[in-house]
Amino acid sequence: MVQRQRPENPMSDFDEKLKQAAARGKNRASSFQSESERKRIEAEEFKALHTKLRLELSDRIESVMKKIADLFPGFRYQTVFGDSGWGGACLRDDLVMERGQRTNKFSRFEMAVRPANEYYLLDLQAKGTIANRELLTRGFYQHLGEVDLDKFRELIDSWALTYAELYAANR
């Protein structure tokens, strides 16, 4: 019969394992802290990038909206900012006489860059109403790390041209 040899001090073996477990826990805690710090820094960088891109696109939107307002007399330009995003709108309210009745015909074209979100997206939205009917709704987004700014500029121009064409055809 073979006898197992016991370590001279079984507690010293446990003490060593306990120290190793504590060291592993400490390493894990520091990696969690560095991971949360990395995420915080990444979030700040994405927020700064979103702000930079939003400002650039808002300027483009403002320019386009003012041109639409100049093209069609009666439209006025309005800056858009807040919960719905940042951008611009052009709008008009017409009083129309139909069969002896006075009615209002409201037209509005709005384009805005949505606020930053937890998904790190640059999100562009547009809505167009002509004579009380919503005829245009568009949206486009890309992850902030993959934004093609030229694509957003093209869409701003394209959506504005589409609205101008729809307005001219339906007023």
C-alpha cells in the first residue's frame, strides 16, 4: 500500500494559492478600470467628432435651405436645434380661398443632424410637407468611425432638389 505524502504545512500551500487569487483579482479589477477608462475616452472622442461633423453639415443645410427660401417667394428660413437635432428649415403658410372657404396651406422642408447617441451614429433626417401633405421623408446614418462626409453632402443637396421639384409641381 502506497501512502500519500502530505505537505509539511498544508496551510502554506493554501496561503500561496490565496495570494495568487488575490493578485489575479487585482489584475482583473485594474483591467476593468482601464477598460471603463478606455470606453469613457472613446465616448468623449466620438462626441467631439459628432460635434465637428454636425457643425459642418449644419452649415451646408443652412446654405441649401436659404437658397430654397430665396427661390420660392413666401418661404422663410428657420434654424432648427434641440431634441430633434441641428439643421434648418424653410416654411410658409398660405391662405387659400376654395369654394368661398378660407383654408391654410402649410409647407415646410426641414433637415437636421440628430443628436449624438450611444450607438455613435451620424444621423441625417429630412421631412417635407407641401400644402398640408407630407410628401418627403428621408433618413441616412453611418457609424461615426466610418462617416463619408461627401455622401452626406450629396444627400443634403439631393433631398433639397427633390423637395424643390415636388414643391414646384404641387403648389
